[in-house]
Amino acid sequence: MSKRSSPNLITRRRFIKIGGTGAVAVLAVACAPAAPAAPTAAPAAPKPTTAPAASGAGKPGGQIRYAMNNEPDSLDPAKTAQASAFNVMMNLYDTLIWQDPVDLKYKSGLAESWESTPDGLTHTFKLRKGVKFHDGTPFNAEAVKANFDRIVDPATKSPQAASKLAAYQSTTVVDEFTAKITLKTQFAAFYDALSQTWLAIASPTAQKKFGDDYGRNPVGTGPMMFKEWVAKDRIVVVKNPDYNWGPPFWNHTGPAYLDQITFVGISENGARLTAFESGEIQVMETVPEGDFDRLKKSGKYQMVVARTPGSPMTIFMNTEKAPFNDINVRKAIMHGLNRTELINAAFFGLYSPADTPIADNTLYHSKKAVGMYPYDMEKAKKYLEDAGWKPGPDGVRVKNGEKLVVDFVDLTTYEPKVVATQALLKPLGITVNVKALDQATRVAMGHKGDGHMFSTALLDSDPGAIQLVYHSRNLGGFDWSRIKDAELDKLLDDQAKEPDTTKRAALLEQAVMKIMENAWSFPIYNFARLFGVSPKVKNFRTHPIGSYPYLYEVSLE
Amino acid sequence: MGTYILKRLLAAIPILIGISALVFFSLKLVPGDPLSAITGDAVIGKEEADRLREQYGLNDALHVQYLSFVGRAIQGDLGRSLQFKRPVIDEIRAQLPATLQLTAAAMVVALTVGLGLGILAAIRPHSLLDGLTMSIAMAGVSFPSFWVGLMLLLIFSLALGWLPATGTEGFERLIMPAATLGFGAAAIIARLTRSSLLEVLQQQYIVTARAKGLSFVKVVFRHALRNALIPVVTIVGLQFGNLLAGAVVIETVFSRQGIGRLLVTAILGRDFPLVQGVILFVASVYVIVNLLVDLSYALIDPRIRYA
């Protein structure tokens, strides 16, 4: 295992023994430099957490069943925003460029090389020759143009890809294998965006042929080909025998090892666990924290904590409402809520604590804000006293006859986190009401500011994505702290356009410091996806964005 | 009879319109943003969210949305699912066979077990056998089906490894869901069969039949049971509706395909067109089943006639 692995990375010693040839490669996630053009050394060094590919050929053949916690909505990269869809699409499609999970640089994919003009507005890609989509359509510059033009076409109603291409102006087909992309505005995260499967290249022939139903009949250039989708039951993909154009950092070349992968969506945790433990499925996503610990202790499985880059799981404090409109109360939370206790109580200590808005495995993570608010109960109490909140007769603090009561609105599956927060804030004299709801409701409440505390993590390989939760343009969206700060907005806007990585890092650091000084949010832990993997599955490791496994590399014992 | 059926079917139209309006407007009262159906768990910018709301027509006034829904529904178009981006009718069609299969199998379980236990209990009332069968029935009524389902999973999939825990394909994946779903209904049918049969067995014609020297078995099956079945058939019809409703839970517990699981996904995702479509469909099924139940009385009891 890589020495750079983060401490929360979990690999079973016994598995290493079973692995024999050292064909163990695990987990966690690397981050991604968003630098345009030639990859340069990152100014701030994040900690990549994915191990390099293990050497040694895997045995071709065999199939696995892979359980996710929901069924994808569509396998059209232009039309979905769901993690489960990304997971499947990564096998069906290729991107123009790929991000190496270890050295964090961009490597060739469907594009062999690329260059940018100094103004960062024009990017020319030399495309790989001899690549064919699964339906036989040749891959070329026309295909790139057709895909990107389709994504930005309002008729496509693209939920995610279109926002990644917000700066897109046009694509010019220079010749069959040269595509020139022009941007409207500078966009520092352009290469990062291109490396995400949302911008993968699909067969234009198939898109025309299937029209609105393309998402059920996906055709890409990837290592696996779509076979069938039985709604609410399974999605089956099979090996593409012609595949020979994977990124250079994969553990082999040529076709994938596995003959077939069957993806199933099982939302019920109990059923997903039973299917995994009875051997029906070989890879299980979203293992409940409590069961993760039990399965790990059983010694029968590879249990994987795969960290995601972006923002940690964070509590957002609604600054428009009392008591969090008072910075002293927010600072009291920053000092008074014990992160480690929270992670231990709610999540069996599986995650590593995080205390800044950009996770430490993400590009431009700055150490400057780390440790700014150490856990200190006395300090927390003093802040509350300064804010005028005095202990009441029943232990709950009171000010002007009002009790210090806040609503924590969260997803039902996150209820342990909310309950632990409630218990940990009680000694401070703060009463936390638990509001555990379904996703659609709690998101709507967050958008409306209906509540005092909300939480979410942000999965993105580019740290500029924090604007989604801190920029005032997202008030009424995911700016759940309801921050309206012109200075912060400017920092976030400037970094998004800054082509110089050093300057961009400095801008992001200033933004982070501003967020921390104002105590707008309470980062809790580094978000990670929890996998259970059968010991028969070899070479399981994950992709930088959102921790999706490279199933191309996987083989069976 | 034909006029009767036609009348009943025509009467269903206002019912379905009422249901559609009720569902449509109550969905709008439920908190939660239908945009979730499109964006899922993704964190997206407010500008993108506004753009998508506009593109998917979520900003239109309520009555406009409803009228356009009704207008299309009359022409047989239930709209497109926000979540799955394909016609609602295709989603229903894809899930229907699995639910029908599950419901039918559960009905077989319910009838076999329910009638069996009910008859056993009725022919030896207040005996040990009666006590035992009625205890089983009591358990069936009181254990929630999701719990029974999880217990079966625990025993037959995890501990014994005899049956697969999830999925739809094949007979072996039908056994546990059908047993779980059928068990609750079986319990109700058993209790009803017992009391109805006991009542009939007290009738004088039964005594006459016995006095004429017919065997007890013949009397029970040929004379008593047929008369005892009328209330049972009513409840079986109602149970069919319950089984459909129960499929929502069972399909989720066993991760089976089906209308129930489709509905859960649609509701959680605030996929309004899909929720509408599925509920209208299920409501139509209820209407038809009720009609069939009414018609079946005439088959069982020749004295009942419809005009």
C-alpha cells in the first residue's frame, strides 16, 4: 500500500495475505488538479489517497454483480446528475482526458494531446485514431462537436453536463481528428470538467437513432458495452473485445478482464447486506456504518473506505435566523461541538475529522485554516455568555425569555449524526430538535432557510465547486448558511477564472479563511464511500471523482 | 348484465378524475422540490436549478399543469417521468408483469393457506387444532410484512443460503416475497373462512345432508363451503387491493421489480407525472377488481342476478 494512504484507509491484513502477489490496491481517493493546459505541480500539495495500480496480469473472464443503493435514472451522460448513473457510465464511456488518481495529472483518453492559447479561451485536442463506438460509428472530431453542442442545447435539459460546460462557446472541426473548443469566458476548471464522465463522448449515431430514449440505449467507446436494462431489476454490461484505448495509468491494456458486470439497485440496506453476505453480489456500495464495522471484524471481506474530494460533510448554520445570526453563537458551535465524539458516536469512528471547507485530499487545500477552532467547552460557553445567552432553570440557555433551541434538518439516513449533535450540544445549554426527512423535503427546506442547521458534503475533484454552497448567487439554492458576502463572492468568482494555479490557490485560501473567520459552517468529517468487496475480487481501486471504482482493472481470482 | 357492466365502468370515470385531482393537488401540498427527481442527490447551482425548472415546466401555474395533465391523459398519454426521462406508461408496462406475478403468487399462498387453515379450524372448533391454526392466523395479522420479510431473508438467504435475497428473475426469487405477502392475507381469509363455515355448518340443510348419510368431507366441501364462500370472496377481492398495496413494501424489502417499488421511487423523488400515472393505474385496477368481485357473486350463488 502506498505510504501516502490516509489513516482512515481500510485494508484488511488478511486480504493482503490472500492477495499474494500484492495485487491489492485500495482505496480512497485522489484529488485532481484543475490546472489548464500542461499539468504543473500543484501549489498546495493535497494528499492523494488512491494507491497506484498493482502490477501483474489479472485473469480474464468471469462476471460480478455490483449493488448500488439506487437505480440510475438514465445512462445518457448529458441527462443525468446521479452518482449511480456515473458509476455505470464510467464503464460504458471514455472521456477526452482522464485524471490520474495517483499523480493527479491529466492523461490521454480519447484525446492524445492538447494545447491551449494563453488567454485560456481556445483549446485544441488531437484525437485518438482507430477508436470505434460500440455501434461501429467511428470516433472523430464531429462526434466531439455533436456531443458538446447537444449538451448545451436547451432542448437536452441537461442537469449536470450543461453546468460543467457553462463557459462553452463552440467546437470547430479542424480536421477529422482535431477538435478546437472555444470558451466564452475563462474557466479554470475546464480540464477537470472534461475528465468527468458527465462530459463523456457518446455515439452521435445512437443519440439520433434513439432520440429521447437514448438514455436507455447507451452507446459509448468504453471497455464495457451495454447489453440490457431491466427496469428496477438490473443493468447488464459486457466486455468490449475491441477496447484498447484506456488511460495509461490503468493496470493493463486491451479489453477489460471481466466478461460481464451486472449492476443492481437495492435501496433497502438490509436486503443489500443480505445479498452481499450471502454471496449474491460481489461489490456492495454504501455499506451502513454500523455494519461496516461488523463485516470488517468478521475478516471475510475487503472493506473499503474510499474518500471523495471536494467539501467535507459540513453543518451549515442559517445566518439569517436567530440564534445563528450572531457570530458568537456560531463560534460557540465551532468550539463546543466535539468532532471526534460526533464521528465516534454517529459513525463508529469510520471517517477522519475535517475542519476546513476544502477537504485535505483536494487540490488547493490550505493548512492555514486547520485547527482554527479547537474543541474548547469553556471558550464555547464564554461566546454564548457574550451573546447574552444565560443558563436557564432547566439547563437550556435563555435570552430575553427565549430558549436556545435550534432545528437540525437532515436526511433520515443521517439521523445518527443529528442525534449525536443533539447530545453533544446539550451540555452547552443548546437544545437541538431533530428533523429527519426525505431528500426532496430537506433540500427544499434548506433552499428556503426553513431551519437552523443543515448538512451536506460536496463531491467534486475541483475545489472551485465550493461556490455552490458559499456564493450568494446560490442563495435559494445550496447556500444553506445563507451567506451574502460581496467579498467572498468576488474571491470565488476570481478563482473560477484564474488560469495561474499559484494565484488560484491563494484566492481559494482567502475564501476559505473568510468562511472560517465568519464561522459560517462547521466541517465535520471527510466524506467517503463505504464499499464491501468480496475477497475474490482483485485490484479494486477508485477514481478521484466521487470514488467510483475502476471496474476495468478488476479481475476474479 | 352487459348494461350493468357498462354502467359500472361509466361510473368509474368521475372516480378516476376525482382521484387524479386529489393526487395532483395533495402532491403539491407535500413539501419537497420536484427538481429532486431530476437532480437526485447532486448539489447544483441555483441558476442551473432555475433553468431546469423552466425547461421541465415546473414553474407553470398549478391549474395549468393539472389541465395539461388531464388533457394528455384523456388521449392516453400519461406524460414522461421526470426521473427516468421516458413515458410513464412505459415505466408502468415494464413493472407490471412482476407485480402481477407477485400478487398472483401471493393470492395462491393466501387462498391455499387461508382456506386450508380456516376449514381445519372450522371442522374441529375449539379443539387444539383450532387453537393452533387460529394462532398462526393471529400471527399473520399482527406481524408487519416488512418484518416477516426480513426474518425470511435472515433465515433462508443468510443463514441457510437456500434462496436468493434480491431480484426478480426465476421461481426461486418469487418464493419468499409471495410467502411474505400472502401470509397476511392468508390470516384474514382463514379467520373469515372459519367463522363463515362454522355458521353454515349449523344450518339445518347440513344436518339434513348428514342425516341422509353423506360423508362429512362431502358435506363440508360440496354443501357448506360453497355457501360459506360468499363473504370470503368479498374479502378476497379486497385483499387483492391490499396485496397490491402490500407489494409496495415487499418489493422494496426484496428489491423486486414492480409497480410498488416504482411508486416508492416516484414519491421519494417527487416525480409527479410518475406518481400520478401509477396511482391512476392502480385506482383503475381497484375499480375493475371490485366489479369482478361483484360479478363473481352471481357465479357462486345463482340466486344473485344483475340487471
